[in-house]
Amino acid sequence: MPALKPVTLITGASAGIGVALAYEFAAHGHELVLVARRTAQLEGLADAIAARGQIKPQVVTADLIKADAAAHVADELRSRGLEPNFVVNNAGFGLLGSAAELDRDEQLAMIDLNARTLTDLSLRFIESLTRHRGGILNVASLASFLPGPGLAVYYATKAYVLPFSEALHHELKPKGVRVTALCPGPVATDFQARAGMPAGYFPSILDKGAPSVAIQGYNGLMKGKRVVIPGHANRLAAFLPRLAPRGVVLAVMNRFRHRAP
């Protein structure tokens, strides 16, 4: 059986941080497979990367919320003679509002995408990642360190991604596989519109911009860092909750939720 070609798999690659990560990996010579629901955006990104003189990415259209999504992606790769040497789990979404009032099915779908599918794709390709001494970049969030009234399920899913990735970092390091949790603050992307957030909901000092986040995430993964938090303000925001009682942090976050944008 002929050897499968190694590729970098990037989910949620149709917008925002996913696009920036695709450009960053491609700039370093990685051959990409881009995964998201929106075929037109993926193909446009693939053409734009090729226009820069880099290897044109392949596109896999998939709704990663579905239970069989990871298996579908794996089947697509195998049918094309490909296997991942890097997996970038960027796909995810949030919803602004009280958990008791938001649509329950949408919130469960958020758990499926942000946590279950990320876990499946992180574990499904361990053999090929080990073979190529590659890695996993899981896009968590500054939210991983905080409780989040008004974004309760989203913050909870990101709180899962961080310790899961940290544990994998230690478990897979002896196999030569790097695992990094990328924890950006709020970045001005389609994410806010999907979540129903008004303009100015988050302080602008926390936004480092998608290209900067992608560069720091890529460099951190290649250096084998366990966690990357882009920006001094975000690193401070992640650290301060360790110094205050949880109830105080929760009260502060709740007041922030009700502030005028």
C-alpha cells in the first residue's frame, strides 16, 4: 500500500482565525486540507493561497456539528491518499444570552462542535501524528480561565478544551507529538455576529487581531508550548482570577455582562 501524503488539517477555515491560521501554515510550506461548511469560502481561500505561490489547499465540506463528521473527514482524507501530520481544531461558535432562555438544541450543538468534535479529531489521528512527529493546535480561549454568565455554555466548552489539551500535551510528548492550546482573547471576526454580540461588547485592548493570533499560535505549536495566550492584557486577565475568590470573579464577570457596549 502506498504511503499516505502528510497534510495539515484545519477546521473552521472559512473565516476569522481559521483563515489566518491557514495563511500562516501555508506560508511555512504546509500542504493544507481546509474543513468547514461553506464551500465557496473555502475554495476562495484555497485560490488566494495558491495565488501567493504556495501549495493550493484541498477542501473538505463538512458540518462538524454532526456526530459522524470526524469519520467523514477521515474517510475523505483516506480516499485522497492523505493523512494529517498536524491537526488544527479551530471550528467553534458561541451564543450570547441566558442559558435558560437560549435555544437548548443550539447550545447542545455548541457542545458537540466545541468539545466533542474537537476531541474526536484530536484523538482520531494519533498514529499518523506520531509517525510524522507532528502536532495538535486546539483553539481554546481566554474564556477557558473564567466563568461566563451570558455565555455560559461557550465558556464551559472552552474550559474543557484547555485542560484536555494540557493533558494531551503531557501524554503525547513522549511520542514526539506536540499539543498546544491557543487561548486568544476576543478577536473581531464573524464569531461575534454568530454569537449575537453587539459591536464593542469586549474591550478593544484584548483584541490582538487574527493574523497576530495565528502567528503566535503557529510559533507556539512548533516550539512545543503547552499554552499560548496572545497579548499582555490577555495573559494578565487569565492570571488575575487565580488571585481572587471564585465568587468575586463570577460577580465581576456578571457585571461585565450587563455593562453598556
